[in-house]
Amino acid sequence: MLNAGLGGWPARRAAMSPDRTAFVFRDRATTYAEVFDRTTRLAGQLRAAGVRKGDRVAYLGQNHPAFVETMFATHMLGGIFVPLNFRLAAPEIDHLLAHSGATVLVHAPGHAFGRAVRTVVALGPDYEDWLDAGDPTPIDVPVGLDDAACVLYTSGTTGRPKGATLTHGNLIWNCYNLLVGVDVAADEVTLVSAPLFHVAALNQCLLPTFLKGGCSVIMPSWSVDACFDLIAERRVTWMFGVTTMFAALARSPRWAGADLSSVRCLMAGGAAVPPALIHTYQERGLTFCQGYGLTETAPGATFLEAGESERKAGSAGVPVFFTNVRCVRPDLTDTSPGEPGEVIIQGPNVTPGYWNDPDATARAFSEGRWFHSGDIAYVDADGHFHIVDRVKDMYISGGENVYPAEVEAAAYEHPAVAEVAVIGVPDATWGEVGRAFVITTPGRELTIGELRAFLAERLARYKLPVYLDIVDDLPRTGSNKIQKSRLRDTLGRA
Ligand code: ATP
Ligand code: MG
């Protein structure tokens, strides 16, 4: 086979495990042989639509097997797959379509976009007819590991999403890195609960499971109830989620009675994982590991084994196997144990750069192709990384640096706190002070006095929030992360 990239995977898997189930979506199961047949036909149609090596094919819609089919079909032709965040507004979608230069768009009905893309296919009957009429002859074009596979837009937590180019090699090396840490097996039943346009759902869950010949249970969209239902019905063994998802499960009235007996391992990442949350899961006997990573690193950079999560609570673990991770001062020398610095990452999973954005690419790398994460961490005496916060979320109160993630982790220990986000807001005396936004546990109340008294036993005085807002919900990205930039822009201006 000439195709060394992901485009070769359906054929290779169909040869190895044709009858095993690749995907479950609602009531429909798709075998590996069917995935190969369907993606081959789809690739035939994309080729007829003019897609050649290096061309971009976009996908807009909730999680669906068609997402994966469109991706593999694009990769069969050496094309570049561009999944879009379906929660964006039409002008934002148009911006990403224009920025990526997509010539084909496969989309779920109901999503608004205005830009004229050459070929547009709607999911449903149109998509199925299109696919049925496709040429079933396998396509094999030369694709190398250094060829671009995807443009994945970052979550947009700190500003406008950036399009990280990921090569086939980047994606595959991340799968290897993950498989060294998590024993994804051929009989794995992986719940794909996070949105697939986000790197974690795609490359920590679906692709490693596909590589091993396991089954991915694809959730169309995230909901606590559907998650509990699917885990029990499908006997889910492994699931990745961002912190907010695990927090939502744990505060659900169904938590106590939920059947989680099939689950072998859970993995959290994408944002700080408070130790109190990890304990909630461990108290139920669940294996809970943590990963730290970014879209730009496809995504895994460090990993904390489940067995370490008690001894090393609060740590994001050690560098993944094939990747170098350092914590450095502004002059790029390594920090001492316990000293905060910026996380920089180098390795075969690191993006070659941002799509069509040489300036942002130049800013993100230093000598030796070290990628600058924008995250602050410290390394402890055992070499374990502790992610402190994002550089952009830190604020300064009375001349002292405050890392909101530290304040949040302490606040999570309060029984009335179900979810919390802290930001710095302007203050005439101190420069900035903390403002906490809290979703309370059902039936509990909280005042700023109580919160401050509770935190005062755990944190220095200058870190205590001065304002408290009890809220029903928080602004979130499409990948379910709390968007502090939006909190700052809107609510934060008190
Ligand atoms: P944008 O770059 O558009 O602002 P984003 O950084 O949230 O959005 P992602 O690539 O999805 O986009 O997320 C990577 C970021 O998530 C990391 O830079 C880090 O801040 C955070 N993160 C990921 N895993 C962890 C973790 N285990 N602990 C703390 N933070 C984490
Ligand atoms: Mg980022």
C-alpha cells in the first residue's frame, strides 16, 4: 500500500477484523468491512468532486459515523480533513471555511453557513445516495507521515480558534503515546462522548480504538443522561472527558445509582482536574487517569497513570513516551523543582505549525522546534508535572501572581461547590482581585463570606476571591471547557 497515512487504516482493519464492530451510533452498528466499503465509495465521490492530494474537505455537524467516513475518505486521497465546531455562528464557520480553503463541505442539516463552497453535501438521504453511487474500487495514492492530515481548530478558550495542522505522523505518534499509557484493547468499548471536532475525542478515543480494532460508541452530543444510559447499555469500558463532563456526571441525581460496572478506565483532561473530583470517582472504585495536552500536540503531552492518581493527586503526570516536555524560565533554562515556568514540548506528535499563519507559527516555536504551550507548570522532585494555569488566566493582586486554577481546586473541596471558575477583575486598590462564579450543588447555598472563610484555611489571603456570583451555568467552548475569556469580557466587568 502506498498510503502510509490514516487513509490506509480502513483497508488494513477490514483485512484484519472485517466482522468486528467499528462504530455504534444510535441503533446502528457498522463493521470494519462496511467502514472500508463506505469510505472507499465516498473517496470515489470526493475524487469525482475534484479533491486531490493536499485539498481540504470540511465537516460540520454533531458526532456521527459520517464524520469518520468523511475523514478516512479524504485521507484515502491524501486530502486534508477540516472538522468544524458546530456550535460556532455562521460568520465564524464562514471564516474557518475561508481560512482553510475547503472545497468540499459535508454538513448536518440545520447548520448555518453562507460561504460558497464548491461541493456541499447534506447528511441524511443526500449523503447516503451520494455514497451509494460512489465507485467501490479501492484508491491508493502515495501519502507520507509528514503529509498534513487535518487542520484542527483549537478550542477558542483564550480567543479566536487557531488552525493547528496535524500530519499523519503527528496523529499516529499520539496513538502510540496513548497506547503506552492506556491499555486500549481489541475488545475495548470506547464511549466517544466529547465532540469529534476536538482533538481529544478524535485522537485519544476514536482513532486509538480503531487502530486496535475496538468499538467506538459514538454519542451524537453530550448529555449526562445519555452518557449514563450508554455506559450501562453498551457496557462501555473506557471514556475520555473534559473536567466539566466528569463534574456534571458526579453532581447528577443519577450518579449514586448509575451502573458503571463495565468501566475499566476513565481519563480526564483538557482543563485542570481538581483532586476533589478525582477522589469522587476513586471512592466508587473507578480507575481515573489524567492527561495534559493540546490540539497542537495531537494532543497528549503528559500522562498520569491511574495507579499514581492517589499518590500524585493534582499532578498531570510525566511526559508521554515518545515526547520531550520541559518547564522553562523566560530565558529557556529549565526551572528547578517546584519553580513555575512555561511548558514547552518537542516530539513526533507536535504540529509543524498553524495553517496559513506563519506569524503565529513563528511565535509558537523556539530553537530546536520546541512548541510553547502558554501553560504554566512546575515539575516536582519526582519529575511529575503539575499544571498551574494558563499564562493568560493568571492575574496579579497586590503585586502577587494568582493562579485561578489553584483557587478553584481549593473551592472544589467545599461541599456546596459543584463547579467554579475564578477570574481576575480590575480593582482600584489591589490592581486586580478574584471573582468566583459558582454553580452550587443542588439544595446548597453559598455566600462570599463562607467561601472566603473556607478558602482562608487553605490559601494565602491575597488569593481569596472578593466577589462571588452564583450562576446557573458558565460560558463553555464547543469542547465543553469554561471560557474565561468570555467571563472576563461580559460578566467580569462588574
Ligand atoms: P485556545 O488555544 O483556542 O485558547 P484551548 O487552549 O483550550 O483553546 P485546546 O487545544 O483544546 O484549546 O486545549 C489545550 C489547553 O487545555 C492546554 O493548553 C491547557 O491550558 C488545557 N489543559 C489540557 N489538559 C489539561 C490538564 N490536564 N490540566 C490543566 N490544563 C489542561
Ligand atoms: Mg490553546
